[in-house]
Amino acid sequence: MVYLFVFLYFKNSELMKTSMHLIDTGIMLLKHLNKHRITKSSLGKNINRTGISVLRYTQNYSIQTGILLDICHALQHNFFQ
């Protein structure tokens, strides 16, 4: 799990520290596809999207929940655990 600390400056020069727990779903998806030798184009066909779309999902830090649910059903794997 990756922890990211972000420092934000506001117009009134106040400094606010925020933290977010980032789970890189793109890397999780890519590792699963590689481990099980599943092509991006075959996954794309199963979720009614193109292989290029799946490639972009693997390159992003986050995926919309609805898309991730479709991927979970297609791969029969729960990425939410």
C-alpha cells in the first residue's frame, strides 16, 4: 500500500497537511492479468470494452468502482479484499 502526503497552499498562505491511502488498482489488475496469462483484449471483450481501455486501466492509479466490479465478475476475482 502506498502512502502519499500532500502539502497544499491556500490563498491565505495557510499550510494544510493531508494524507491519502492510495491503492494502485492499475498495478493490482496488471499483476493479476500477467499471473493468469490473460490478455487485455480478451478481458476487454468480456467487459464490453476495447483492449486499449483495459491498457489504460492498468496505467491509472484508480478505476471507477463500477468498472472494477465488471472486471471482478469477468475475472472471477475480488479486488476489493
